[in-house]
Amino acid sequence: MAPVLDIIALRSLVAVADCGGFHRAADALVLSQSAVSQHVRRLEKVAGRPLVRREGRISRFTSEGEAMLGEARRILAAHDEALRRLGVGDTRDSIVLGSTEHAADELLPTVMRALQDDFPDSAVRFRLDRSSRLNDAVDRGTLDLAIYIGDEHGNDSVEVGAMPLTWYAAPHWEPPPAGEPIPLVVIDSPCTIRRRALASLADRGLPAVVVGEAAYLAGVLNAARGGLGVALIAGNAVPEGLVARPDLPPAPAERLFLRVRRGSDPRLARIASAALHSVLLPV
């Protein structure tokens, strides 16, 4: 029988990346930590190689794990969209919230709780993706609302606040000698924060070189934890296994936008905006 990628196991793998570890993933999925671990091992058996390595409290994706993570996101998006079109699954109305990965662990719980409180008869779900794809999904009507960074998209975008940007590196990382380029690990293009990182250093006359790229934030964090370079990260929470680098030039806070699907309940924008204002910097 041909190998099969289990949907439940794929959800656990994505949750480990999005939540920053097995313990948080288990809490988010309302599962035991051992169940999440079993799901990842199931995928590793199919792949025939390790996908996630644990180093103390830190979970690091291998290169094969990064590849599996990207495929998992695409499979889950297609799977969930098919169920929605077929009307299969939860019979309650659904509110689908999209967000960029940046600071999602700070923003998503706040917005989801607010939506669940005001829409108790609806199932609130979320999807993490790149800003451009979130906007496309709002246009198609497959997302009810999207929280994203980057260039404003359309006249219906609302600026809801800003997120601080901070340089982080592994505790053992040492900057290069004066005059040598600073090694950066970034999300692959197009990425607003990648542009901010390069511009912030260039404005101070500091050379920089991109030594590593990843499709998702988890890959950037793993590379930084490995001491490969520094990363510019959005949000207030210190990523596990990294330390702030105040010796690098500060970058301006990144603006955050909100869009809602045309024809959606007008309360969505109001409730989400109020929730975001409580955790974001004012604009």
C-alpha cells in the first residue's frame, strides 16, 4: 500500500511550528503532548527520516521537516476548503480568520476569544499564510477576515496598530568583525520584514548578507537558534532559545492591517479591531 499522509498528524505538525513547540501545540489542539508526539512520529515513519528534533525545551525542524511543513499547509488548506464547499463537518456557521505568522501566538488567541464571545453559535477557525495569499483568500471569500502586515491592499483595509520589530540571535552568536557583512536569516521574498531588516542595516551603513532563507517563520527561528545569523522578528514575546540584540540598529514598528470579506457581518471588523488594539502599539 502506498504511503499516506494523515490529516490529523499533519495538523499536529503545523501546530508544533505555529505554536513554537509540542507543549503549546497540545494545548492549542486540546490533545495530550504524547498524542502530538505520536502524530509527528507517524509522519516521520512515512517520510523515513526525522522531521523535528528536540533540544531540551526547543523543537527544531529538520530540512525535511521544513519541506513537510510546507506541504502540510497546502494539503490542509485544500482539505478544509473541500469540506467547506461540501458542507461536511461542523454544522455550525464558521468564521475563518487568517493571519500572518508574525506574532500570531500573541494576536490570534486574543482575536479568537473575542470572536467566540460575540459569536457563540459559530465555529471560529484560523489559517496562517503569507499576506498576499490572505488578501487573495479574502477576495475569493474563503476567509472572513485577515490580519496581515505589508503594503495596504485595497480601499477596505483598516490599519489597526503596529508590532515592534526586534533583532534576535542565539545566545552564543557573535557579530562579525567591523566592516564584514552581518549574516541574516529571513523569510524568502516577497517579505516586508525581510526588506525592513536589510533597510535598517543599510541606513546605518552596515553591510549585510542573507545566509539563509525559509518559506515560513519556523525555519527562520530554527536557523537563528543554530547560530547561523540574526533575525528581525515581530512581536513582544521573546522567541524560545533566542536573545535580543540591542546592539543592532533599531527597526521601526511594523504596521498591521485588517480586512473583512465583502458582505460579512459588520461586527467582525469592530470586534477584531478592538481586540487587536488591546495588544498592539498605537499608530
